[in-house]
Amino acid sequence: MERIDKNSLAVGGTIAAVGGALTFAIYKYISRPFLEEDVPKEMDAFFVVDPKPRGRISEVKTTIERVPVPVPQKGQLLIKVHAAPVNPSDFGPFYAIESKSAQQVGLEGSGIVVGSGGGVVGYRGKKVAFVNRSAGSWAEYTVCDARSCFALPNNIDVADGCSYVVNPFTVYAFIEIAKKEKTPIINGAAASALGKMLVRVAARENVEVINIVRREEQVKVLMDIGARYVLNSSAGDFEHQLKLLINDLNCTIAFDPIAGEMTGLLVRCMPPNSTVYVYGGLEGRAVSGIDPIDLIYRGKKVLGFYMGSWIKTCGLRTLLRIINKVKHSLTGDVKTDYRDTNLKNVFEEVMKMNQGELAATGNKLRIRF
């Protein structure tokens, strides 16, 4: 049996210790805080200063303030925002009447990393999409956790990556739910940016979809991108036709971004043991028209859906699968077409959207900086 040399063990231990120390020193160096020289001291940011109850958005008071550029803490990145989409999920601060201070707006966007609070590597100068629930994306600069940033592919323009997260991840979450339950689904507000995205992704994923639109011209828009079933909710026989399709396809799940009376109508049309997921409030009114008998004796359910909460429960394997699918379909199934505005005019555009002055078939509103 070969004798172990104690000196060799000592030398080996020393080498390992030196190697570990060197690795730590290198990591500490490359993960140190940084701030690009051209970052200004101040920036423009959008604030809600006087929110109102839902349905009174025209009375909301907003302002654009000149404020200090935020300072990233450890694990955070400072991003020069190139673009931010306008999502219905951004509108919470408009109705946050309990708030005592001005609120920033915007959940996601895209830009270039120009600073770090340390503790992260590989982001300097990178173009990223981000989700930010605290600092807001309707601003020239924002800070967010590095784990909430996603590197954009080289073939994607940085501004075109601003809708990388909310809509695409929501669409793939709907597909996961449909596949788990082995059922076709109802796509409310199907002519919206998210609705059209769901049409394309569902076709690729072999999930049948009943699409609901509000105007006859939107039917053709959906058919042109591959939709098989499209119903106009303004038609006199809409509810009857919806019930027929639901029964023919044995559909047990609906995704409703409208709320108000639409939720009650969907519950009424669905078979026993169905679920209506409400993920928006485009009608501007509370859910209504639900017969308690449907809930108590027919086992129907109405649930809220929030993508951020769902991701926390879907499991790592599912999340990684969705991230990979989104990354490889940014120029295809989940591609978003935009209509641009700026920080000064965005609230005027939001009011037009809320009042129905802009067609839902139009491109997604995007703030450019």
C-alpha cells in the first residue's frame, strides 16, 4: 500500500486554498459596483399624484418630475430605459386612493445596464428586459433586482424587447393551465396584443381557442392570423353561439381580461365544474352578473390570475421551459407590434384607450425614451 506523503498533502491543501482565494478575489473584483460616466444626476419620471376610484381615470392627476437617478443596492442593476410598454396591469397607481404619496408607474421595460450596486456579474453594457414592481418603468432610469432582468437576444432591438415578460409569460401560463386540464380555452379581448399572441401560441401548442372580440372587423384580423373560432360579443346571438361552441368543444376554462358583466356571462355559459380566470378589468367595473347557484351547486369557479404569483408556484422546470420558449419566439409567435408615444403624452393616450377611442386591434402602446 502506497504511503501518503504528509508534505504532499500540505502542499495540495495550500494550492487549494490559494486557488479558492484567487477565485474569490476575481469574483469580488468583477462583481464590484460600477456606474458609467455618462449617467446624469437627475432624470424625468412619471408620477400619479392624485389617484381616483376605478371608472374616474379622467380625474386622475399626474405629473412628470425631475428627480434624482436611483442608486442601485447590492444585487441590483441601474438600467437606462429605452422603452416601456403600456399594460393594463400598470394602471394600479391610477386607482390607489389609499396612497398618501406620489406613485411611479410601469411594471416592465427594456434598456441598457449602466450601473450596479455590486454582487452581480456579466450585465455591464448588456441590453436587458426587466420587471420592476417597486421603482417603475415609466422613467428614464430605473433600478431592479438582477434576478428580474433577462438578457435580450442579439437579433432583438433593445426597444422591441420591452414586452418580453408580462404578455408572453402570461400567454404561456395560460397554455400550461389548458394542457394540464386537457381543455380548450376562451380568449377574452382576443384582438388585443396579448389576445393575438395567445392565438398564435395556442395554434403551435395544439390548444383549441374560442376567441371573443367586440367588433366585426376584428373577426377578420383574428382569422388572418390563424384563429379558427371567433365570436363577436356585439352580435345579437353572441351568448347563444358561445354556449354552442363551449358545448361542442367541451371547454371548461375561460381567461377574462374584461370583468364587469362579461365575467357573469362567461360563468353562465360554461358547463359545471368550469373555471373563469379574471386577469384584468378592461370594462372598468366590478365583476357582476354571477348566479350563486352556479358557484354553489354547479361547481363553477371564478379565480383571479396574476402572472407573477403563478410563476412562483409553477415549478422550476416549467419556468425554464417558458423562458426558453419566449426567448426563441420573440420575433415570431410572441412578437409585439407597437405604436410609440413619449412620457409627456402617455397619459392622454391611456385615457383614449380607457374611453375606447383607440381600436383594440391597434398596435401596443409603447413609451420611447
